[in-house]
Amino acid sequence: MEFLTVIDGIRTLINAITASGGAADANKIVATGTDGRLDQSLMPIGVAADTDTILASEALSAGDFVNIWLDSGTRKVRKADASNNRAANGFVLSAVSNGQNATVFCQGRNTAVSGMPPGGVVWLSATTPGAASITPPATTPGYIVQQLGFAPSATAILFEYDGYILIAS
């Protein structure tokens, strides 16, 4: 995309950038990407999604809520599951194969979900690992009850880790 501007009194066509390569891109016009959003490289330091790159110990689907765990001292990520005492510590927006690195969002808007109750509270599922549910899990001993967040629309959940309750036996 080109824009007409005046540089040193001369009309000049310049290209807009959708990502920054650093100082060489100073004073350039910015354009949104194909998703209609600004690339993270264009944001000020300290303004970014709270993410972590962690090795997946199982295949993950886009939108899965995930549990971070230690495997012989190595951090790994797997599907969160209320029936197995695996709290949701974050979520993934892209599918990941077992043994590959996953970008885990530690908080924020999970936009890779569907069927959520707009305006409703959502819970970690005890029947489908990695999924959200509109109903809290049963108070079965060994299960956890974790509120994942709020659904502002049918296709998003605002997630923020706020602990969970373990149902005692």
C-alpha cells in the first residue's frame, strides 16, 4: 500500500509497513496486517500479549485451554482438564503437534472458541480436555472447579488465571 506525502518539499510515494525491522523503519507509515491488526513488532516495549513458548506434551487444538507442568524438570504444556486436576494456566490460539513448541497466552482474549454464551461465565470442562463449558463441573472428589472467565461474544473468552478449587474426597 502506498501513500502520497511531502518530504523536504517534494511529493513522494511511500510504502506503508505492516511489521517493523527496528530503527531503519523510523518515521514510516504503519498499516494493519491482513487480520486488521497491528503486528507486535510495531508496539511499544512493554505493550504485548503475555505469552510463553512451551513444549507440547500432546497435540493441542486452536482454542484449547492448557495446563503447564514439569516433566523431569522440563516445563511442558498439555490440555487442561477439570477431571484430572489439571488447571488451565493459559490457552493456545494455534494448533500444535506433540513435541512442538506452543505459544501459550497466559491471559487475554481466546478467539479460537465457538458456542460460548455471550455475556456468560465459562468454566473448565471436566468432560472434554482443553475445552470450556457453560456449566461448572460436578463436585466430584478429585475434580477441580475453575472459572475460566467471561464470554463477551459467542467466539471469545476473556481469560485470566484466578486459581481453582480442588474438590476433596
